[in-house]
Amino acid sequence: MNKTRILFLFISVAALLFACRKDPLSTDPADKLDFSTDTVLFDTIFTTLGSTTKRLLIYNPSDKRVVISSIQLAGGSASKFRLNVDGIPGISHQDIELQGKDSMFLFVEVTLDASGQNNPLIVSDSIIFMTNGNLQDVDLVAWGQDAHFFYPTNYNDVIGAYSIVNCNEVWTDDKPYVIYGTLVIDTDCALDIMEGVDVYLHKNSSLLVFEGTLRVNGLQGNPVTFQGDRLEPFYRNVPGQWDRIWFYPGSKNNTINHAIIKNGTIGIHADTVANSNPTVTINNTQIFQMSGACLLSQGAHITSENSVYGNGGQFCAALVLGGNYDFRHCTFGDYYQYGNRQTPALLLNNYYEDVDGNIQLRDLTNAYFGNCIITGNLENEIGFDNVAGAAFNYRFHHTLLRIDPEVNTSDITFFDNIIKTQSDTFFVDQVNNDFHLDASSPAIDAGSYSVILDAVNPSNLYNDLDGNGRKLNPDMGAYEMK
């Protein structure tokens, strides 16, 4: 055996012996554990549903290894919490070694029982650690909320798993409403959602109005809220947490008043055609932080007043396949931070291409924007996608536009008393969805009261989204500068 092979064998054996050697065991009561936190907090979760998984880091600051004699839930088998230690679930674990200067993760989950009340409930417990005769503990605290739950009971190849809400049901602010899958408002049925109601939608879930009617009846200072069901602070502004509110072809007389719709994929998808009255009326509403579009309309009839469409991953509003639209005192602002947006805040279109590659014409009968703001952080926030042969009628009237400087805006048929700008700083905190006007905004006092007087119901516009009275020279957009 040559010297090289002997040296290699010696190194291999030494490495094996070193790998198998453990740190000396400490039984000294002075050697205690350290923890990444003294309290594991769950804030807020819905009853009957499992929580997100929380991590607790357990650290041995000693140079010597210690044996954790026991890790257990103080509440025992009655606890609402669950533990997983080193991949093993259970309420109690014994004789776990932790090497010197080493650490390990412990995972915690919780499920809360329904209380039958709207008031939040608090459930607590603690994890008890026994090491070298030392008793240490970490508190567990969960804030819970009881809710009405909607789970899928049917399946369709188009809409997936779905359930159907009771015909002509009324939702009141007794408890939140949590939707799993698609919740359908069926043919000739209506759903009324009253002021103060909170609606939470699980991942990929949606509210679908199928030849029925949705009426959202929020009030000033007490809106209806639609958002994802992840309530941890991290998810407060994360888009794409749920799918959409979908007005299917044939839905009618839908109204949304004083609502906040946030953190989904598409806020409102209006896919209804050939109705004599508006498919959707959207007033005093904020729709923001959508991974796709705040408003996607396909040939619909929509009126909207005192509303904000902000921070869409593709569009604030995509008005495609023609349609008929009337927007007054609305703010469209796109400063999306969760991707590299290449599309404009507002898109207008009057056709589509079918599966055979043929162009199908769809008249854009009217797209009126009065006393509005349409802007964002791109050089051009207005997209015109039109073909000859179909109507393409639009009018920006006393409206602030961030538009390509090369676009000819001299024809007052289309551009009447507009402010054309390349600035994008008009708001208090647009990145965080606060579209109140900054004190230096050129939109202040730049609107026309004629836009209000010419509305179908002028009294809807006498006050802004916050309920503040408008001036005789009103500000553009949804908010009046105080």
C-alpha cells in the first residue's frame, strides 16, 4: 500500500470519527435555551379553518449539547394549537438533542372553533420546554373571527368548483363572509350586500353573477370590502390573492356603491352585452392592487362616478369589444409595484380576433370621461386599439391625461379642455393606493361643474368619494382637495 493510499485512508477514518463525535453533554441548569420570540402570534384567522404555519427557532447558545427532556403544549389534548417538531407532529415530544451552538425549527398551527359571534375571539396557550431542570415557555396567541363560509358543492368545466347562493339573499354585517371556489348568483336571483360587510375570497375564488343581479349597498364611512382571506400584515397589499367579481353575459341591473375591492386578479369583470340599462353602475368605490386589471369590460354598459381604479398589473381599466361607458370624477392611476408593467392604464378597443383569425367588429358606442384623471408611471397611459368599420367614439372632457406627446389632441370632439402632462406626481401616496390629490396637483380646480350638471343624477356628484362637497370649480378625479 503506497503512502498516498495510507494518507487517504487516515484522513477518511479521521473524518468519519469526527463526524460521529458529539459535543459533550451538559446537565448544567445554567445551560438554557434561547428562542426567536417569546410569543407566537396568529393575527387574524377564521374559525374552523386551519391557519398558516408559524415557525419558532429554538437555539442552544452553549458550547455543549443539551437534551430537551420535553416539549409540550400546556393545554394538552384540549389545545387548539398543533406542534411539529423535527418533522413529527404531536402535542408532546421527549428527549430531543440539540448540539452546541446549533438550532432547530418548531412549527405551530391552530384551528379555532366557531363562536357564533361577530366579535373577535382570543385563544391562547403556551409551549413548555424542560431542559436541564429548567422550565421555559413560549406563549401562543391567536386572534380569531367567526364567519359565514361558502364551500363548493358542484363542478363545471368552465367555472370549476362552485356553490350557489340562496335566491334573493341579503348579507348583513353580523359576521364576515368567506368564499371558497366560485359563488354563483343564479338566473333571475339577486344578492344584496349591506353596509359594513366584509367579504373574503380564498385563492382563485370568485363571485359570479350568472343572469342575476348583485347590489352592493355600502354607505359613506361604512363600505363593503372584498379582499383575499390571508389576513397577516404581509398580505395587506399583495395582489392576485383571489380571482374576480364576474358579471356574466345576461346579468343585469348590477350596482356597486361605497365598496373597497382589493388584492385580487381582476376587480370587476363585466362580460354582459345587449342590455338596455347599465350592466354595472359603480359609484363611490375604490378598486386597487389587482394583478391583472381593476376593471375589465367586454362590450358592457357601465357608468361610474366618484371612483378610483388604481394599480393594476396590466390595466386600471381595459374597455374592450366595444361597449358604452360614462365615467365622471374618476381617478385611474397605475403605479403597480409587483411587476414590470408595459400596458397603459386605460385601453379602448372595438374588435376582437376569433379562433379562425377573423376580425369581429364591436362598436365602441361611447366612452366618456368627464372631470377624470388618467395617469401613471409610463410615458403613455392611454391605449387606442381600433379598426375601421366599427364605431370608436370616445371623449375626454376636462380630464387630466398622461398621454404620448405625439398623439394629436387638437380635435375637441375627442379631447375637450384636457390637461396633457408627462408628470406622474399628482397624489399623496399613489404607490400605497392613496389617490387623494397632492397640494401641487394641476388637477385642483381644473374640472367643470357642467360635467356634474350633465350627469343622469347630478346629486350623486355634489360630494366627492370622502363625502366632501365639491366647489363650483371642482377638482378632477374622485377626491376634492380640502
